[in-house]
Amino acid sequence: MTERIVVVAAALYDGDRLLAARRSAPPALAGRWELPGGKVEEGESAEAALVRELREELGVEAETLERVPGEWPLKPPYVLQAWTARLLRGSPQPRPLQDHDELRWLTPDQIRDVDWLDQDVEAIGALEAIRGAGNRATGPREPARARRQAPPSS
């Protein structure tokens, strides 16, 4: 049996604005949006991995706050876990350094305006529920592409 590999994602906030990052690679994901983050390395805690990934991908210093309830399957053996996070005082503003070509701070009314990756749609739904923004009966609107399964990769 293959051991699962955890991928961590940051719901990075500035006030009520959430940071979204547009993928530039791989080609199957390019142009779609995600919560920034990456793989947990062997011997590393999920929280430490998230702080490291935000430094590498966005050039920021951040801290994790709380785990978003849930876990979302990616391509086996990967699973996604999300945390709320905030920039540390004195940290520079995020900029796309790796794997992304654009960043956007989204207000609560704009969160559904980007084409999120499938698993991020689910994570954002859980995030809205804990932040009190998910009070609408329908929950987060999923872009048409987000409802499709990701294509198999080789």
C-alpha cells in the first residue's frame, strides 16, 4: 500500500480578502486558481511545510492559524489539507515566484469569480463555513470546469 502524501494549502488573509494564485504549470493546471502551498517533506510538520512553501512560492513570511476542517483527495497518493494563515508584521507583499503567474486578493463577493482547481473549490466551501461566509443555502458556486475531474496524468 502506498503511503499518502499531504499537500498543504494556505487560506492567506489580509482582512477579509483571500489570496488566490493562478497556476502557470503543469500545462493541465495552468490558468486555474488555487490556494498557495505545496507538499509536506519527510520529517516536516504540515504547518512548517506551509510556512516554507509560502516563503518559496510568494516570498512572504507567514504563520499558520487554524486547520480548515476536511481533507480532499488529489491524484493518488496525494491529499490536500488547508490552514488559515496571515502575513507576519514586516513581511513583504506576496508576489508570484514559483508555479504561479498572477496573484489576486479576493473579497468575499469575488471568491467565486475565479476558476478554482477542483479540490480548492471544496476547501473554500469548508473555509467559508468556518468563517461564517457560507451561510447561503447553495454554498460556493463551482465554475463549470471545476466540476470535472482532472485529466489523468502520466
